[in-house]
Amino acid sequence: MTNFDSQRLPSDLELLEAQLQRRGATPVINEVSLNQLFCQHLQSGGSRTRAVLALAAGTAAGLPDAARFPVALSVELLHQASLVHDDIQDQDPIRRGQAAVWQHAGQPTAICLGDDLIACAFEQLADLPAEYLTQLPRLTRLLSRGIGTMAAGQALDCQWRPGSRTSLDEYEQIVRHKSGPLLGLPVAMVLALSEGSDDQVAKVLQGASSIGVAYQLADDWLDREEDKGARLNGYWVIRERGCDHLEAERQLRGLFDAHLDQAKQSVSGLPGYCVGAFNELVHALQRKYPTLKAAA
């Protein structure tokens, strides 16, 4: 095994991007519009964080390219499907500076694209080398349960209405389900292919759910004015408890740091690539949201 290093992947990312363009949506009976839509959607950019985690963790775990890429493609296609569907549900007209899929192609077509990408995410696992196929049922369950967990969190989020008086526990449950699975799946699937135990995989997913809460807390801090009275937002959940702005910021910072600490504790003692992947996520959040670092 080698150390986890996501910076040594330029050629991997080029290959991944080419495969995403080719495998993103599967035309059926000469129907090509979904594939064209997906290619346009990909052009909006994105960090491919989940795919990078899978590729880097796979390299560190000693997996061959033929095993790393199906996992990376699977989680990235699922992530892209979630973005397409989320934009519809949130009625966001813009995705990274360009029109969201539903905005220029209509909601029904965007729903169909998201469904196709989910199906394609499962299809990637069929490309695993024969020696890894014994883990296919396990990977399929991980993918399916991740989708189910995300769907449950998104449904709860969509049910939120102004004046709902959501508690902090309720808020954390929603965002934990909504954001955590896709951050944990890349590492959990590599761990499963490397014959990690069910208990080890569960610890990865548990830690990822804490990362998901921290991610959403930081996002909510940045979007607090835009979200006020319109969307579920952790900052306003705290303010509804009678806190002023400074106290709400202090509590939000504390929760952010506590969840990142919980995430790191969850993978303590697991293979080094699991720890490395989580450190990468934690550092990325701390760089992206420096205002939420704990006060010295």
C-alpha cells in the first residue's frame, strides 16, 4: 500500500473525465438528447471530489485501475444525478454559472436524466474485474442504501416550511442523511473491495455523516441571508432558539468543529487511506470555510 495522495492524479482525472463524457448517459434506440444534456452539464465544472477520493483511496489500497475506475465513475455519476435532481427540487435556475438542466430542458427531461445517471452508476460496477465480483453484492447494497438515505434526507428537507420551528437534532438528522452518504461511499466502497469488515465500513459511513453535517453548517453560514425564510438553514435554526447573531455564529462554529472532530475519531484505527481521505475532506472544509475555524 502507498500513502493517500490526491495530488498525484492528473492523468487519472483526464481519463475519468473522458469516461464520464462517454458513459454518463446511455442512448436507447437512437435517443441521444440525454447524453448531450449530460455533457453540457459536465461543462459547468466541479471538483470531482468524490471520484478523486475513490481514485486516491484505491491507489493507496493497492487496487488496480480496472477496480478503481468503476467505483470512481459510480460515485461521481450518482453525485451528478443528485445535483440534477436537487436543482429541480430547490428550483435553482443556475448551476455553476450556467443554466441548470431543468431550466433549459424542462423538469420532466431533467428528471429522466437524473434517473438515467443513477442507473448508469450501478452499471459501472458490472465492469469490475472477475476477482472482485465476490464483493459485488456488498457494493450494490452500499450504493442502494446510500441512495435511499439521501432520498430520505432530501424528502425531509423538501417538507420544511417557514415557521416549522425545526430543532437542532432534527436539522442534523436531515442534513446528515442528505449530505453524508456521497462523501462516505468512495472510501467505503474501496474498503469493501479491499475486504474490510462490515464494522470498518460502518465506521467510514458514520464519519462521513458527521462530515456531511459540518459541510452543510458551513454552507448555511455562507447562504444565511439568501436562505432566510426560504430554506432550512442551520444558522436560522439556532437563531430561532432566541440567540443573537454573535451567539448563533459561536454555536455554529462549535458544531462545525465538533462534527469534524467526530468524523476523524470515527476512522481512527482504520487503514491509512481511510484516515487520509477524511483528513483531506476536513482540510478542504477548513480551507473553504476559514471563518468557521474554532477561535484560537
